[in-house]
Amino acid sequence: MTAYPRTKIVCTLGPATATPDALRGLMNAGMNVARLNFSHGTHEQHAERIASIRSIADELQRPIAILGDLQGPRIRIGELATPLLLTEGMDLTLVPEGKGAPGEIPVTYAGLAGDVHVGDRILIADGVIDLVVLEVDAPRVHARVLHGGPLSSHKGINLPGVPVSVPSITEKDRGDVAFAIGQEVDYLALSFVRRAQDIAELRAMIPKEILVVAKIEKDVALDNIESIIRATDAVMVARGDLGVELPFEEVPIAQKRIIALSNRLGRPVITATQMLESMIHNPRPTRAEASDVANAILDGTDAVMLSGETAAGQYPRLAVEAMTRIIVEIQSHPQPWRRDERVTREGVVSTEDAIAAASAAAVRMLSAPCMAVVTKSGASARV
């Protein structure tokens, strides 16, 4: 069995991994990238955590990258006086915060009435609550509950198929970007990317040393997927919101498409969300979860990500150890069915791709432990 995991592990940090001992455990278990979710916590808390990560990484002599994840234009339910229980057939009114009357439901997005139309769906709380728009009377949106559930403050809202006019980088994001630059993080992840221009806007704000990760979590991003991947440094298949925007049965095909295209264009790709979800509460993954991680690796993902498992779970180190075991097991088996499209399409192979394919074949035939790529821009290493 190969001892060195080639697929990398991204761990989201949170209350469950706030102590130096917990961070040390994640690194010893196989963490390669520490993800800081800027949707939660203060800059002071993140700065303390970054300092701790770097100190422990130096102590263990492990290269640990730091990824700052921007919140992006997340639309949420506003502040409710009390939680509500929405039932099927109930009619309700959504209105921007500060403009509503008693009984109306506040939302954080002032442009909602300008974007939705009669018949559009509004999904709340990761799709648990499903509404259909009955009437738009700006600034109010009148809707009916198709599938109900408990509603509390700050629940996320998704608008599948609706082109929203909200900017890709919010004022909060701008403050987080400035903080990330000061902390010299390695990556910044841009949430809810819709087009390549979103990536360009973030690039204009940051030094070239910080790399951009495009999070694919909107259905409209799939329409622009090739231009987005070409514009970014790395890609994340963010299956949480993507699984709300798309019918759940379409997510596996979307994942395979994004991974394959990222491989073809030479961009590292991260597969994320609910990979070992049951390990938030249990010390072992389910068989389905192990297969999910394994199949993402077989598809060609460069990294797999843990979210709640390491941020708030009861067994963060065990989750990383489980992921490491799956990675090592999968890579120990030959995969003759995987053929790189870049070097199997006659007449369209670039010189760079041909050299990379020949080098990879030589490494396999010689059982070489590693390959050194001499590069100025990093492009050859990505190929």
C-alpha cells in the first residue's frame, strides 16, 4: 500500500478544532489545507487561529496551506421575533429587512422583488422549505408554501434558475479580503461564482501570490463553467448549495463534469460537502460515504474537503484519519480505465500535454517516488 496520500485533504476549522492539540491532531492525521470560513468568527479569532496553524506546522515541519473562504452574496432570512412553523398551502409575504409590517418575513436582500417572477421557486434552509412565487408587488414578494418546515432567523435562501443582480463581492467580503491579504493566506475561495468576470474582480483586489478558488454552487455557473475554470487557479465542487440549486439526481453528473473539465484544463479541483457527514456524530463513516470519497478520487479530484466533520464534529481527527485511509487504499490500486482526454484525442495534443503524459508514464514504469517540475509560472506543474 502506498504510504503517501496524493489526494490532499482540506479541513474546515471551527469550535471542535480551536485548540493547539486539536490542530496538531489534524495535521498528524493528514490535513494539508486549513480552511477558515469567513461567514463565522471575527478577524481577531481568525488571526489567532492562523498564528496557531503556522506555529504548529513549523513545529511538525509540515507545509500547511491556509484557505480563506469568503461568504459571498448569501441571501438569508432576516431577524424573526420568534421561530415559525410553515405548513403546506400557507401564504406568506417576503419583504426586505426594515420595510415590513408585522407578520411579514424579512429577508436580507433588498433586490428580491426585482429578480423573481411569478412561478419562480424560493428554497429556504437548504431546500427543506419550498415556496412558489404567486405575485410580485415591489418591494414585497407573495408566495405559497409547497413544502413546509420550521423557519428561524438567518436561514439561507436559494433561488434556483433565477439570475440575481446582487454583486459577487459584498462589503463584508472586501473587509475579509483586506484581512486575508494582511495575513498572507495562500488561497481565497470566492462563493457563488456565476461568471469569469467574478474571478477577475477578486483578482484585481489581491496580490498574485494569493490564488483564487472558484466555488461552483450556482446552476448558472454550470452554463459558464469552462470560462470560469480557465479564469481561476483552482475549483471547488461545493455540493451543498449546488445540491439545492440543482435536482439532487443531477449533482453526481455535474460533479463528474466539473472534475473532468478541471483536469483537462490543468486546474486543481476540490470536492466538498457531506463527504463524511455521519462522522459529525459517529466514529466511523458509512459505506456510502467511503464510496463517495473513493469515487471522487477515481474521477480525478485533487483534494477532498471536510466541513462540519472537523469544524463542529465529535471526531475531527478520526474523520481525517478515515479520509487518509480511503485515499491511500484507492491510490494503491492501478486504474487502467482512467485515460486523460488531453492525450487521447488525436491531433489536438499540445506539446506541454504530450511531455507531461510521457513524464507520468516514465514515473509509473520506473516506480519513481516523485517527479520534480522546473517551472517559472507553475503552469507545467498543473499540467
